[in-house]
Amino acid sequence: MLLGGLLFCVQDATAHEEANQVTQPASTGQDNANMTYSNLLCSDEESPRWLRREKSHSLSSESDWDPFGADGLDSANALFVRSIYLVCHRLISSWKTDMHVSLAALEVLSGLARIRQPQQDSLECRRAVKWICDFVVYQCQRPPPFHSRDLHSTIVAAFQCLTTWLMAHPLLLQDKECVHYVLEVVELGISGSKSQPKVSDVPLLKAEKELKPSSLRVKDAAEAALSCMMDHVGYFPKLAGPETLSSLLDEEALLKFGHPDLAMPVPEAVGKHFRYFVTQNSAIVAILEENLGNDQGALPTVTLLVRVPFGRHAWTMQLRHLPRHKSGARSTVANPGRPMPQYDPPLHNHPPPSYFPETTADIPTCEIDKSIPDPTSSTLTREEAQMLGFLDQQAKMEKSVCRRWEDAMWQPGASSPSTDCKAPSVCQEFQTARLFLSHLGFLWDDTSKGSSSNGQPLMALDQNQPGFYAALEALDNISSRTNDTVFIFYVKEGQSTAAEILGNVASSRNVHPQFLEFLRSLGWPVDVGMHTGWTGHVSTSWRVTSGDFNIADLPADHGGSLYSGHHQVLYWSDVLSEVVFVVPSPKSLPKDVLSGEVTLRPKADSCSERTSTIVGPSDDAGSAAPLEVNAGEKARAMSLNLDAGEGVTRPARSRPARSAHVTSAEVKVLVVWLESFEDALSFPLGDLLPATNTGQESLCGRGSERDVFVIFVHALQSGLFRIKVQSRGTKTTQALPLVDGMVVSRRVLGVLIRQTAINLCRRRRLEAEMCPPPHVRRRMKIQEIANKFQVHQMQPQLYQQLFKNTH
């Protein structure tokens, strides 16, 4: 309660000062009041800049209430700094051995990290990160007898808190000492030891270290923190918005860039243009060797679609030998200054050969000269005549060739003495897959570095096997973040049936104006048909659609039913989680429930009969005492029997005893706005659960075995809001900042509700035995695809396959 109150005070003080700064200019009237209350309610610093919030109605009961106006009180910034110091100092001293208090302190620190101060003290932020790192170091270095699942849960929560601080303050990575602390504690979480425990020690290389992490959960949390530090700090939200951490491009979208008119009805027709490989048994690489239609020349282009445990990413690369500003320049000189060619062919004089010197003709002949016969005489032997024939034939052929060459030289378009030697034309077709893989070193015969099952760093996948593209789609549907859904109900005074409660949100006349303001402070509205993140149901989530949307389908007047999940939902996300806020309407109930085909269990109306209150101090304003469950009374079922073959749910006393730790992380969080606080006793929880379907119920078994958390909100006459928290499940879980019995202000109600819902779901995942983080589930799916669809071949066969065209 004290820690939650501390976080509430800091957030409320910050929101109050921000509102005063906005309303400082001299302006009066209704417009000023609307601006004031809009900023009070929408003071959450994490909402995106493009979020459009509607103006809210003003409340005369709060217009003159100024609890921070007294002189002498500390500013919000001073309160922020003192709160960080107090919580961090206690966390690393007296609270470090208490799991529940440590988790609560880490939740408070995560909430403080998200508070934007006008004058942020970077030194205090660095100290907070250092203290969180010291807490992780202390917990990891505790003796083995103290290591337990609860201890490792605190370490995982500390890594999540550390990630929140880095995301909220990206300038921390510009501090060398802060980066050293963070990387050192990440190394400790992954390997179980530091490379340099002391400054005087010689650093131990990674190859020489023995990997002994505290647990696989701690190792996974450290890897997630490292990935967030490398990929998202300072780069969130991306151009695609905060609803996705991955690329929105898939195989079909990439292929449409190069082939806009190509019809691709089935994934097999798209996939035949790609080559699929798996590397290091943790990444699936799809390689497209075609240009995307936006190339600036004939260059080797390769497009990669990389599926890794932390998302899906698209990269396009070109092999360049010159920078872009020189890509059009010729490598040869245009005018080298050569002399002009001489077109007149030279005259060749071929005198007859002389067998004797010229002076021999002047010597008078004698009788002895006639003793040697003349070789040129007409009397020849048969062999001599044949040889002379060969010589004449060869001479004629050579003369014919010379004439043809001379004629061709002077024809139009033929090479002439003035023609220079030109460079060959640029190659237009490439097999860029082998170029890319070779340049990255995947094709070298170095099997000692391979970590795959067959000793090779790269394995080809057989995309022609049945089920390959379905497996890729299943991998893409596994988000790299946690996703949660919060359902919001409005209960008018005296209502106790599901039909009445669901019908309240049909019109704004049925709800209080503060309720609509509260909804807008939880998140920003998104269209289910165009949203690429979590939408509250698995059938419409994480899909890239065409974007067709008709605004005429939206109701003109509503009391929250617009966000029922049929058209829109309220969405909020950060790097670690996605949260959707859904306001169920009568359309949210299944058809069989509306038609009366499914029978409810008798007397399953009261929320008090199936929930146990999270114990918290009661106030003097007439708060109800914590509800207790009679041990001898039969447990009522909370959900409908939707499966005809499942049979009737057994009573709780006939079920086998459960272990100390739950086995599923499935949890439902409900926020109930009460006009009368006494209606919390008769809230029909079991009747409303069928309207809270997310499509994930089959992952954890029967609906009655899931945990349900209900946060009741009641508006007091003073303008404050009274909170009541109830839970029902296998293990009571409490999360901050809201606890049972707390009273909060209007300006931070939405922020506190959202943070409490996120922390409740995170606590539930920490307690669950079979709830791996999202990136671990993606890694397991990648390994499953690699083992099922890999091509069992040696290195020569892989080389041979690379030289084949994909289509």
C-alpha cells in the first residue's frame, strides 16, 4: 500500500504541474476548463504523439481542488528524485531478501521510469540503473541453497525493470559507465559469471568461459534485455507505429514490389520465388533474388526476410563497387587525346624475289654456266608441278581473304581505325543468393564453427513439403511481446444481470461523462480491421490487411460500445507488452448464450461467492470489509459450459490438490465502474465471462480454472475514486500501484489502472511454471521448423543447389 501510494503521489504531482503549465496563459471559460481536464486525464507520457484525444467535460467538483497549491511543498521533480533514492536504497539493502517486497519495489521503479519530468536529472537515472544492476548481481551471486524459483522471478522482474529504464531514457546509452554496468549484468545473467569481476583481474574471454546461468529463465530475461538494448532503445516507436516491433512486409508484399500485376492466390506460388535457409538453428532466412522495382541500375540485389526469436525483419542489399554519386561515371576517359587515324591504306610494293645478286647479270656467261639447269625452266617433274599448284592455290586464297577484309572495313557500322576499345556491358542477371551467402562466410568449409545439428552453419529448407508455409504463418502469429486484454464494464446502481450491464455502454446517456474520459486515458483507439498488433482476439491479431474501412459503420453515439472489439479497441503498447482494453456490448456474447441454449449454473450471480479479496487496509469512509470464502461452501462455476462433450465442471472440493506454483499464465483482468459501491457484492462475474473471449482460452483448459482479477472503480463525491481489487484463482496475486482500499485522483486514474493490469499479468507469468517468454516460444517454433523441413544434404549438394534458378 505504501509503495503504491508513493508511485501515485509522484504521478499525480507530475500531472498536476504539467496541467498548471498548460493552463498558465491567461484564458478563462469553458475552453480553458476542457483543456485543463483533458491534460489532467491524458498526462501519460507514453502515449504516441499522433494520439488524438477528444475534449472532455469539466467537473465543477474538481475545478477548485488544488492539493499541491500550498506553499512549502516539494516539487514533482524533487519528489521524483527522492522516491528513486528511497526505493533503490531499500531495494539493495533491507528488501533484497524479501521476494514480494522486491517485486513491488521493482514495479514502482518501472512506473517511475515512465514519468517524464521537464527537468530530468540524468545523474539520478544513471544511479537508478546502477542500483538495479547491483540488485541483479547480488541475487545472482547468492549461494546455491538460496536459489529458488521465487528468487529467479525477482531477477527476471529486475531485468524487465532495467529494460523499462533504458527505453524511457535512451540517453543513458551515451554514458560509457552506464553501458558498462548494463552489459556486465547482462553477461552475468547469460553466462552466470563476469569476465572481469574486479578491475585488477585479467578479463576472461568468452570462449574460455563455462556457461552456468542461474537458470534458463534468468538467461532468457538477460537475452531479452540485450536484444532490446541493441534493437529498440532510441528506435521506438518505429515508422510502422508502436503496434509492431517487426516488419510488416512478408513474402507476398515483397514480391508485389517487383511484380505489381502478378496474381498470387496461394502461398506456394509466392514461396517459389524465395530460397529458405536456417542458420545457427535460430534464424530462418528467406532470400529473394529479384529486384523490387526501385533499383537505380543493374546491380546485384538481394532481399532478405529474416525470422528470428525477436521478430521478423526485411533487408534489401545491393552489391556496389562505387559510391552512389559515382555510380553513373565511366571508368575510362571520354577523350584520351589520341592522334587522328590515317584512313589511306599504305601502298605495299612486292618486288619479285631475286635468287642472285644484281651484279651477276653483268658478268658474261661462259660454257660452264650452262652445266647447271635453270630451275625456272618449263620442263618440270611431276612433283615439282604439284608443289607449284599448291603454292598458287594458297596465294589465291590469301588474296581473297584480304579483299573481303578490306571490303568489310569500309562498310557502315564496321570497326574502323578510329574505333576505340570499349568496356563490356554490365551484367544484367545475377544469382545473388550465393554472392550474399559467400560474402557473409556461410559457404566456407569450416564445420568446426557450425552449431547446427549436422555441423553446418547453414542448412537449406525444403519449401515443397506440405505444411511449410503454414508453419511460417504460425511463426509469424507468435508475437515477440506479451499480449493482455482488459475488459471494462459499467454497472449502474442496482444492476445485477449481464444483459443490463452490457446494455449500458450502448449510449453515452447511460454512462457518466467521467467514464468516457477514463476510457480515453487507457489507450488510443485503433481499428480492428487495419490494426497490425494485438486486437483482443487471436482471429484478428497480427495481420496485415488492405486497410479498407468505412467510417459509416461506427456508431454516432455510444457509451463505450465502440471499443467492443467489433470495430475498434483501445490499445497501448511498449517494447515489452501489448494491452488492449475492450468494452463488451451485448454483441460480445456468443450466439448460443443469447438464444438461451446454454444454461447457467444456478445462483452464480454473486462475485463475492467466487472471489477472494486481496487483503488491504480499509478506510474510515465506510469501505466494506474484505470478503471471505466459506471453506465448506461449494464453489460456484464462473463460466458457461460451451463444450457439450466436456460435461459439468466438478466442484472445487473434488478436484485434486494443486501445487504451490500454477501451471498456466492465462488470466483475465476486469475493470468494473460502479455507480454504487455496494453493487460489487452482486456483480454477476460468471454471467459476464462468456463476453470476455480472446481465443486463447483453449491454451489453459477450462474457463473455471483461469484466474480472474476484478478492479472495481467507484467515483466519490469529492472527485476522487475508490478502488477495490478482488481475485479468484489458484494463487492470490497482488500487484502495484493499485491495491484494495486505495483512493486516487481523476487525473492519473487511467494510468494507474493500466499499470496495475500490466503488473498483474506479469506477476501471473512469473508464477506460472509453463509460461516461456515470447522470444523463447518463437525460438522453439524456429527449431521445430528447422528439424522438420531441413534438407539432409552435404556441403557439395548445398553448393549445387545454389546454382539452380528458383523459377
